[in-house]
Amino acid sequence: MLKRLVKNALPSSAVAAVNHWRTRERFYKSWSKAAAAPAYQRLQMLVASAISIVLLIFLLRAVEWEEAIRIFRSGISITSLLWFLLVTFGIAVGYAVRWRLLLDGKIGYGASLMASLLGLGANMFLPARGGDLLRVHYSRVVATVPYADALGRLLIEKMVDLVTIISVGIFSLVLLSHTLNSEYRNVLLVIMFGAIVGIFLSAVLVRYFGDRLIPILRPVFGLLRLRDFFDRHISYFIRNCAQGLSLSVTIVPAVLTLVLWLSVYALAYIFVARFVGVALNYQESLFVLFVGGLGLMIPAAPSGVGTFHASVVSAFVLLGRSPSEGLLLATAVHFLFFVVYVVPAALILGHWRLNRLAPR
């Protein structure tokens, strides 16, 4: 009432001036937020690219390229390449089935396969695993899955992936007990068991104490002037994750993920190794797969350029193998997965965009 009286008492020009300055202030704040996001993304991309460049320079100086070229020329198997193509299709199908399971059947098998291929391909050239977010967006547009639900299940999927990577690493260390240095192996086992315990405790915290986390996190977001964003998105996201972190939701996708890593993923590395003339048995492929998966978690340029190669070379060094073989395998795996998944992802994305832009 007092504000209305004061407003009526002021001249119309003064009221217009106040409204003008308020509009400018709101515009400035929105522009500042919009400008800050790209600046942060550019900084993140710059740091990630710097990490990749440093690791690539180190690999180029530390590894003998001549030996890698000699190994590649000495044995190229086209049959292994064909088997690799078949195995990569199996990986995409497995991802599609898992995504549909995580979304409780809200998306069809065909749409889930398209979303999975789109995500796998986009992850090869988008930074920060942006293909996963594109898969969420595709599921939202095509199957009308709410963003909060899809993002919550994506977080559960990543947690399952992390546990699976560590489990595969533990299994590979047990199989390679007579090959690896016992001290390194014991240290890695302790770290990995500790990581699994930490992930389990984090899941229990979110599952059973998610509602109590919301009042604790709300003041923190308030200090960052993001309280409205927290109330509209984050709080619902936490509740959705708490509901999804149940045994009935995670057990089947977790078993499917473990089967994928122990079968088709390991076979993919073996077939790529045979294609370029590198000898790699099942136990070694699991260990290389485990170390390469950890390397992809390090912030780097799109598709883990540099970090993935360095991790695979490190795995070969720990196995007592030639670093040149590791660099050759890492380069071949990276290139072949890039070609196999980027091409269909580009076709799906182009067809999808054309359908959305076409007049109706």
C-alpha cells in the first residue's frame, strides 16, 4: 500500500525513469550470467586441451614411433576388423537395452538405440561427455521423458559404470597376479576396494538421507544466488536420484553393464589389437580396458585425446610390454571407435534435425 501511494505521488517521468533503470538492471544481470557461462566453458575447454597437448607431447617424445609403425606393417588382419565392427554393434545394442531399463520402459527399443548411438558418437567429439547430455535431450524430445528423470537415471548409469570399471580392474588384477608387481597390485586393490566402499556409502547417503540433504544444500546455493535454480531443478533431481537408487532399479542394468565389459568390450580391444598386429590376451585386455576407462575420466579434449593414450601406454608398461605397442593399440582403438560411432551419430543427428525443421 505504501509503495502504491509513493508511486502515485511521483511524477510520471520519475516513475518511468525508475522502471527504466530496473529494466536495465535486470537486463544487465541476465547478460552477466549469460556471458559468464561461455567464459567458464572456454576456460574449462582450454584447461582440458592443455592437458591433452601436454600428454601427447610427452608420448611423442617417450615412445618410439618407428617401432609402432613396424608392428603395424607386420600384421594387419581384415578379419579382426570385421569382428570388431560386429562387436561394436553389440555394444550399442547393450547400451540401448540398459538405457531403456533405466528409464523404466518409457522409451522404445528403436528410439533407445538411436539415442545410444547418438550419445556414443557425440562423446567422441564433444567435450565433457556431452554426448550423454545429447542422449538425454533426444530422449526428452522423441519419447517425452522429463529432463529431471533422464538426468537422474544418467547419474545412476554413471555410478554403475564407475563401479563396473573398478570391478573389472579388480578382476583383471586377480587374473594377472603372476604378471604384475605384487606391491603395485596390492596398492591398486586397496585403492579400488576403498573406492567401491566410498561409492556405496555415497549411494546410501543419497538414497536414505536425500530429503535431509536438501535443507543443507539450499543455503549454499543461496550464497551463490542460485536458490531459485536449486528449488526448481536440483531438489527434484536429488529426490529423483534417491528414488532411482534402489536395488530393483539398478541390479539388472548393473549386471548387464558388467557382462558388456567382460565380453564385448574386452573382445573389441582384442580384435583391434589383432588388427594392428599386437598380441593381447583376455586378461591383459581387461586390465588395459580398466586403465583406459580411468584415463577417460580425466578432464581432457573430446574423446579423451592424450589421457586415453597415456593410460593405455601406462597399462602396457605395468604389464612389462613395449610402450610402442600400447601407443599403437590406443591410437587404433581411438580411431576405429571414432569412425564406427561418429558416422551413424552424424546421420541420426542430421535426420533428426531435418525432421524438426521440416514444415508440417
